[in-house]
Amino acid sequence: AMVEMRDRGVLDDHGRRFLGVMTLREALHIPLVAESKEGVEELWLKVEEFFEGVLARSRKVLGRSEAEISVDELQDAVTTLPLLFYMSDSGLHSLRVCSVIQAALRARNSKLNYVSKFLSLPDILEISGEERFLGWDGGDRGLDEEEEEEELIRVGIVSQYFCSHPVGRLSLPLIASLPRDKFHVTVFSFPTIVDSWAEAISWSADHYIRLPSSFPLASSRIERANLDVLLYADHSDAVSCLLSYQRLAPVQAAFWSRGAVRNSGLADLDYYLMPELVESSLSPAELSGGGHQVVLLSGFGLPFDPPRHNLLDPPAAGGGGGVRSTFGGRKFFSNDNLYLITGSLPPGLPPAYDSALANLLNMDPSALLVLVPDEAEMRLWNPPHSALGARLGPKQWCSRLLSRIRSNLDPSDHKRAFIMKPIPVEERSELLSISEAVIEAGGRGVASLEAIAL
């Protein structure tokens, strides 16, 4: 009824704003587990159609039919936006949808186009008909000439995931290894899990700033740091996605942590930093197009060291059926071939995987499919204030994922596919070291690096 009133021009500003928030929420009501390949395609088509409609209405020259949504309302409406990109097929269709979403959100709130007051008269370059910001033009940034000559390059890194989450495990060596005779490193962290990784990251930074969950306040605090470079992880949270739309530093770049080159949910930034090690696994569509330049870093791309506990020796060939090791209360025998499924579970494991997993069990009679969710990642998918909460939610979604996988298996093979209870990151490294193979859900990210390194 409200849509009809809007189309007839009889809905007031408050009603149009309320309608805008509710329709955004409905369009982004994304399940963590897709039940079928057709369901994923239907979801993408629905999202694309919705945001194209938003963009078309916002482009009306006279009397826009939708009122601008406040930043707080926008932030609340797009909480689930990053989940959409974990279900992405990484193809041209999803890239087009990403572009439409960016344009539509920018049209709904002009503050997403904000440029920091420290960046005066930016250079603009025409690239394929699109305006792209290149950087600061040398105007006043709040420093006199003498101070500026002695100033280190100020690098900021922003995320909600600075803990034992994959982003934290990759960011810690990055932060610690930047030479301090050249760089000053500031970590901007949203409220997150407090663990030993979070503490180590805070100690490794020159400055550690706790950001509020509010997008406008977070943006203001980052701007006040007067950065030269601002880095975002491509494993993004909702607030970081919105922050990336603004220009808060002369150079803004994404760094590789999930392998989502073009469909991370972040805005088109200046650069995307990724290791050469994974370049060959990317399709031409993922490496081309878009608004940012891909920069390949040699090897792992940084001094990466996987978390270690007491790594076990590899099992001897032709061993018997005795107990090899025990993890999370579950015993594994020396004749078990473990195929670990880890990464962004459950949204990163679309239905297209199911037939391949079934074939794997048929080909290898000793195969076990071991789903190993990342505990920190699962907890942050379902914040405590959500309907399911941080504890119940992960169990519910993982159980649904396991049921979907088993529905494609012979009943006699159901026990050969199971979910591990959450185990510490360091202990999980031991499990990686004794596995036959690792299947990373949701991309080519930190779990792949850890498997290669081990």
C-alpha cells in the first residue's frame, strides 16, 4: 500500500524514508545457507532488480520519489549486505550487481560521497567515462612544511575483525612487519572479540583506536587521523563497506584476505593488493574491469606465518587403523583421509559444491568430509543482539548446511560428513597438517595460505 502511495505522490517524507529502509531490509534479507543453485540465482536477480529500481527512481530530475535515508537508517538496513557477496559466483553478473548496488546506495545518501576536508582540490582522471579520484594535490593537510618533511607515511587499517578471525590472522604480521622508519600504523577497530590475537594487534600498532559502531562517528574519527593510506580487508563488515564509499585518505586500497577481488562489497578503491601465489586461480573477469588496479605482491605477499601449536608429524604411509589424533573430542584414525572444508562457512559453500563433495566420497572409500567453521568468523556473523545470538546462530546455520550436504549423499555415507566443534586456531593448524586436502569455502583466503604453508 505504501509503494502505491509513493508512486501516486501522496506519501510524505517520513513515510518515504520509512519505506526506503524497510524495502532495503527486505531486499537484503539473505539466508546464510542457500538450499539450491536456483535459489542463489533467484536471490541475485531479486537484488539486482531491486537496486536497479532504486537507482532509476533516484535519478529522476524533478521531485525524487524516494526521500534520502539517514546514514544511521542506511547502516541498519544494510547489516546483511556482506553476506550477499559470500554467495557470489564471482562472474560478470555478480560484478554488475555490485556496481548497481554501489550506485544505488550512493544515490540514497549523499554522505557516502563525502571527501575528507584534508583533501583539497583532488585530481580527477577520466577513465572509461567514469570519474576516478587519484589523490591529494599537495594542498594544506594541517601540517607546516617542516613537519611534513619529517612526517612518516601514515597508514590506517580498518576492520571489525581484528581478533582470531582470518582478517586478524593476516593483519597481525602485516602490521608488525611495516618498517617504522617509514610508516606510522594506526589500527581502527570496531567492537569485536577480545582474545590473544586482538591484544597482539593492539600492541603491534603505533596507535590503536576503538571505533564506535555508528558509521558517522567512525568516519569522523578516521578522518581526524589525517592518513596518507587507508587499507580495508576484502573480508568486509557492513560498516567498513559504507566507509569505503567515502574518500578519507589520498590513497585507499583493499588487501587480500578472502580472495574477493571485485565482489567484496567494498566500493571501487584505488588498488587491490594480492599475493602472486593465488593469481593463477583467478579468472580473467576477476582480474579485469572495475575501478581499482590489481597490484601483485611476491610470494605470500607479506611475512605470513601460520598459527602453530604442537604440529604433529605426518602419518607414515601404509599405517594401520590405530588412533592418529584427537581433536575437539573426535578421534581420527591413521587410515582416515581427511578432507577439511573450512573458510567462510556456511555462506561461502554454495549448493554447487554438493555434487563434487558427493563424488569425492564415492571416489575415496576412506574419505571423511570434515567441516571446520572458523569460531571467530561464525560468532561475528551472528552478533549477540541478533535474533539467534552469537552462540545459537552458528550451530543452527551449520546444522542446516550439513543437512543440505547430506541430502545429496547415500544414507550410508551420512556419518562420513560431519561438523567439528569449535577448536582454537592454533589447534586447528594441527588438523590442517594431517589432512589430505583443504577445501576453502568462499574464496582463496587465509585458510588457503595456512594450508599451503603447513
